Amino acid sequence: MKKYLVSFVLVIMLVLTCFSSIYAEVQTESLTIGITQDENALNPYTYVTGYPGLDLVNLLYDNLFVLDENNIPQPWLVKEYSVSKDGLTYEFTLHENIKWHDGEALTAYDVKFTIDYFIVHPKSRFTNPLQSIASVEVQDDTSFTLVLSQADPNFMIQPLADLPILPEHIWTNVTDPDNETNAVGSGPYQLVEHSSGQYYKMAAHKDYFMGEPPIGEIVFPIIEDTTAMFTALQAGEIDAISTSIAPELVNQFESNPALKVVRGAGYSTTLFQINAEKYPMSETAFRKAIDYAIDKQNLVDTLLLGYAELGSPGFIHPSSLYYNDELTPVFDPDQAEQLLEEAGFTDTDGDGFREDQNGEQISLTTLVYSNNPIRIRAAELISESLNNIGIRNTVQAMDATTVDSLMWPEFDVSKGRDYDLGLWGWSNTMQLFPDRMIELFHSDPSIGSVNIGGYSNPEFDQLSEQLQSTLDEEERTSIIKEMQAFIAEEAPFITLYYQEIVNAYNPEVYDGYVFQTGKGIINKLSFVPGEKVEAPATEQNNSTNDESSAGTTGDAESETESASSGSANTTIFLVGGLIAAVAVGFIFIKRKSKKNNDSDDFGF
């Protein structure tokens, strides 16, 4: 009997050894992901861009909830929660044993501190959504209650799935958060090195409450030249890139056997931003003429090669349940000229360019980031269109920091603006829920916190206030569609397109990415432990009827599924093998036991 037991144990050990070795192979020692710019100190007050800047911050800090691959909020730091029927009281229980990177415990008191801190030290993105909180009550280290002054239908998304929780024992002594450099959080990774303008290096937070992260170290080299970044990925010098592949290079990347390409709808919005505070852009007719002069479909077809969806005049993405499908993008140069003529913008000196209503020369400049070739070309095409209808316009490409300082000084709209026109973009988070239109267009800087065009209209402000006080979903939808129609008519900026996301990476180094709708593969879900759940197939650009493009999309979706489920399938196979081995061994020994009249009990 003993020899059979020994044989059986050896079989089990062999299976476990195989399981352990293959599991170890799933772990990635180091991953290199290219980003296009320095994001400053990676804390909630100092990061620069919504993508990938905030996504890097979210690797270091945790939120109470997290948006899943379909942008549905799911509990994260929160273990259990309940909401009262009137939507005013939220009760939460945190997971136990959550640790900050320095080993201190994260508690409900840190949550209360964070909320209070952002109120005292405003940061528009995080502070504004907290205004509806009337009180924060902490019961113990893991339990707390939030009471709202009025129900907020978007409260789960923002602030709960957006607000980074700060460690009280560190931030209680920070009085100048905009210049703070510490990045100690509770997230799956901790910042170990930042060489300004060169790279960030993060290491796995081994005591992470969700389990040890799957990647030991992530390095983010800063490669401002996107062409150089694409070349580095193809050459195997980096493992993935944060930026979407240039449309003209998609086929080249797809034909590279060492890379995997995944595609999906993008929620990032590219705009022709107008300084509506400055004359003559303060005139609605002038802004409308600009709208009519721009051939948005041509931009999608020639610059994006169809890898984009045509922008909606009302800003809201066509895939949104709140999208106003009665709005249609306009392109009519003759109508543009007629609008200008009727509004008094005429060519009085016969030089081919119009003067303003006071007879003064109009000479406008369009700003654009110098490191974005597609936007530079878009700016040039738009400039040609404006010149063709008699609006004198030139393009000025400058580094991103300079453009930001002119269009959005210190990222605070209350500090004004110093520009005429500009190519601009908002990251995918601006499309997560339609109420963010209030932030884009409300005239009060404390409410319209990203109204970088200085647009002001009492009627829109009134619609905003009406929306904020309405909970009935049908009424809210009606108001949101009315707001879109209002914006389409007023043209405070021109929505050009929503570029499709085309990501590429080396699957041999790491193949656990999760494609988050509207964002792509560089998100928190891709870098945390646990089962990778595949996002559903994304409906492709309706403006593109290319059958070959649709075929490529299907392949990309299959590849994404393979990327997320490969390790899970391997695990299932091995566990199944182990169970089978145990069962066979048990039966074998049992039979031998009966044959030899062995009455020993099995004690394993």
C-alpha cells in the first residue's frame, strides 16, 4: 500500500510543480510602456492630462469604486455598500487590511480627510462633484456614511469612481498641494523614480489588498515624438504605447507578427476650440460661420483614414443613450459666407479678407500642439477653409505646455485665456456622463470648470440648473438633448471627431491587458491581479462602410479575447488536470485497498 501512496504523492507533486512553473511564467518581471509627455509629480493635484496622466495616478492611488471595462462603476476599496431609497444616504464598508505604500493602514478616516481636503484645497475635477455631500460620518476604521444634500444620479461615477483617496498622515501637513511632489498612495504600484522629462518607474505594491500585481516593475519612458515611439515599439525597444497608432500605420502594425493590435471606439473628443469671450468670436454668427466652413467628414476620411467617428454638433458621443440623433454636422461654405455678410463681416478693402463690424482687420491664430502631426494637419486644413471664406487665419504649432498656458492658464478657467482659436481635445472621461456638459459650458468658473472658451449664456446656465435638480430619467434625457441642440446652434466650439482607439503591444512580454471602452488598454484594470474579463464587442465607426475594415475589427476583437482569457484557460486546464489526478489516484488506491482487505482510513 505504501508504494502506491508514494506514487500517488509523486504524481500530485509533479502536477503542482507544472502548475507553479506555468503560473510563474504568467508573472511579468518588467514592462515598458511609452508615454508622450512628462506628467509632473503623479499625485491628484499635479498630473497634467486626463489620459494617460490620470491613469498613471490611478496606478498609485485607489478610488472607492472603479469603472469596469464597460465604464460601469464597481466597488473597489469598498467591500459592501447600501443606498437609501431617496438617494441621499450612502453607507459603506471598506475592505480590511488596506495598506498605504509606506505600510500604514488606510481607514475610513482617510476617506473623510480626503473629502474635506479637496473642499478646502479645490481641484476642479475632484472638488466640484463633492459639493453635493452634506456630511461625512465615520463609524469605525472600515465603516462610514455619506449624506447628500440632494440626490445625484452620477454620484457612483463621480466622485466615487473618480476621487483618489489621500493618506491623512501625509497630506495633513501639505499646505500647497499644487506644488506637492509626494505620490504615496494605496494603489497596486508605487512610484520609485521619476526623472523629469525622461521616465517614470513604478514597482509592484506587494501588500496590495487585492493581491500582488502581475507585473513586478513598470517603466514609462517619455517619448514626445510619436513617430519615434511607434518605431521603438516595432523594434522591440518598448512593450506597449499609450497613444493610439496613427491611421496610416495600422496595416503595418497588424502585419507585424511580434505585435498584437486591438481596436475599439474612442471617447476622446477632438475639437476646434473657440475663445468665445474675445471679439469677433463672441458673435454667434461668426462662430456659426466657422462651423459651416469646416468639412469634418473630410478630416475623418483623409487624416484619420476612417478610423474615427464624425463629431456631433452637440458634443455627446453617438453611442450615448443621451445622444440627440436629430443633430447633423454641417458643412456649407456658401452658407458660412452668407452668415458673415448678414452679420456685417465684409471685405471692405477688396483684399479677399473680411473686416469686422467696425471695419477693423480680422487676423486670427490657431494654436496646436507641435508633437501631434494629425492635429497640426487638421489645423492647416481648417485654416485653409477659414481663409477661403475670408477669415484671415494662420496656424502656430507650439509645445504642449505653452499652448496649455495660453488656453488654460494653470488649468484654472477663472484665470482667463489668451488665444483666438485652437485644436484641442478632451479625454474619454468627458463623455462618461452627459452632465459634464455643464462643466464645459456654464458661465460660472466654479461650475464651468473646464469652460476654456469662456462661453457665457444665461439660457444654458438655466438648463444646467434644471438638469441638476431633476432626477426623473425621462426628464433628464429631454433636458440633455435640449442642451445638445442649444450647443449645436450656439457653436461655442466645433466637435470635429472622436478618434478610434488602435492599440498595439508585444504579447510575449505581457498579454493581460483589458480594453476599456472609450479608453483602450492603458488603464488600471490591465495592471491589477484577478481574472481579466473581456469587454463586449464594440460597434465600429458608422461612417466607414469598408468591408475590409470591418474584417480587421473582427480579428482585433478575437485577439483581445485571447489576450484576456489565455492565462485563465491555462489555469482551468491545470486545475482540471490536478482534480483528475487526485480522483484517479484516489480510485486506484481505494481499489488496491479493497483488494488487499486494507482497512486503513485515508487521512489526506
